[in-house]
Amino acid sequence: MKVGSLDTLAAREALRERVASATPGSLTRADFGHEAHLALAFELVRELGPREGLAATESLLMRALLAIGAPQRAYHATWTRAWVEVIGLALAAGPAAEPDALFDRLRRHADAERVARSYRASTLESDAARRDWVAPDAGPLDVPWEGPPGSPALRWATADDLRAVRRLFEAYQRELGVDLCFQGFPEELAGLPGAYAPPDGALMVAERGGALVGCGALRPQPGAGPEVAEIKRLYVCPEARGGGLGRRMSLVLMAHARGLGYAQVVLDTLSRLEAACRLYEGLGFRLRPPYVPNPEPDVRYYTHLV
């Protein structure tokens, strides 16, 4: 299929139907290159969500390989899921975009080697990665997380960002009006990225006009086992509020947690922060018992399966 032929939803749905009805020998490698693979996964993840979309993508890819006449070993479980996770991140960051516009943006930036840059070559070449999911070991899966026009761009923080991130964390504490020393906050500031560093954590920033206007972080939830991550320090500067930035950051952190292999994310907030509570409950978070001591009287603890 020629580049540009999958610009529309109708064309991508036709591709899906063609693969679903394919028989051995009815497709060639030219019919099912990177763009077609990306388009198929994009529509399935958009329609079904990352978990069910992954299963549907795997099923149709196996059918496509059979139709092409490729050997069974050509299927690569880690490569397939990694692309599903990249698509999930793109959808999380830009859910308001029209499907055709979002696919075009994804296609322009998601070159065939994007996933490979997040892995050591020896990892992707291993039999373990072919058989089952192996998490990225050379860097986080990344996509250009564009929101609506004029909205801040999301990206992972770099070492050059840490001074500005500290200022955002400090603004977060001032707005809470709570002394966070009981959480080891001064040590956290001094040691950034600390527990938010890859491969088990993440530190995200929102940037507009060269300035950081928001942040959010992910870390393993201490003492909870390897399947639980905690969202921390989600903060949007006052001048960047009202455009859904907090929701976008939350969705990307949840999608990234799933890609790192976590099954659940938890967080805590204060009931007096009504906008934050509405945000989390609107995303499907549910109240849960306390998972960490906190001296504040109005703490709410939330959980969400990812």
C-alpha cells in the first residue's frame, strides 16, 4: 500500500477488513509494510483500548503473516506490544484530536525505528522478546505528545530541566499549604530524578513557549510489590489551567505505567482540592484504603487498574 493511502478512517477500516479476510498467499510484504501495521494497530487501540486492542492486533498480524507466507518466527511479541503502547501514549496525549489528524501526526513521527531506539539490540534480537513482552531497556517509549493547537507539549524531563522541575515541585507544595517534610520532600528535591528515574519511574514536563508550565511523575509504590506504581507531583501552573493539561498528563502517566509492566497505579490527594478529585474520579480512579501514613485529616487515596 502506498504511503498516503491510509489517510482516512475509511481506508484504514478497509485495510482491517482486507487483513481479516486474508488467505494464504493473498498479501505480499509490499501490502503490509510499517504504515499498514501502524494503521491497523491504531484503529484497534482507538476502538478497543490498549489491552483488548493488543489482543486484536496480535490476531490480525498473525493472519497477515500467514497471508504473506512469512515464517511463524517473523512474529515479534515485544515489537508488537511496544507499538501498541506508543499508540496508547499518542491517544492519551491527544484524545480530542480527530482520528485522521491524530493518525497523520503519529505516522509522521513514528518512523519504523522508533521502538528500536528504546531497546538494546541484543534485547530485541532475543528469543525471549520474540515470545513475550520485554519492557524497554535503553530508554522510555516516546512519541511527540501534542495536544490541541496552542496547548503545552508533553515530554520526558532531561537533566537540563531539573532546576525548573524543582521550582514546579516547590510551587506544588506552596499551593497545597502542607509541610511535606514527612514525605522526605527536601531530600526528594535535592536528589531528583531519584525514584522517578527510568527504567522503573518517569518524570514528565509540560512546556509552552520555552517555559515549563506543568509536571507529573511516576515511581514504584514503595512496599507494594512490582505491579503497583504511584503517580506523584502532578501540577499545572495557574496560567496553564483550564485546557485539560492535567488530564492529558494523567493519561500519559497511566499509559506509560502500563507500558512499564505495572498493573495498577495509586495516588493520594486532599479532599479540599476539589478539581483534582473531580479529575481523578472522572478518569475512573476509585477510593481505596490508605497505603501510606499521612498526617493530613482530609487525604483521599485512589487506585486505578491500567
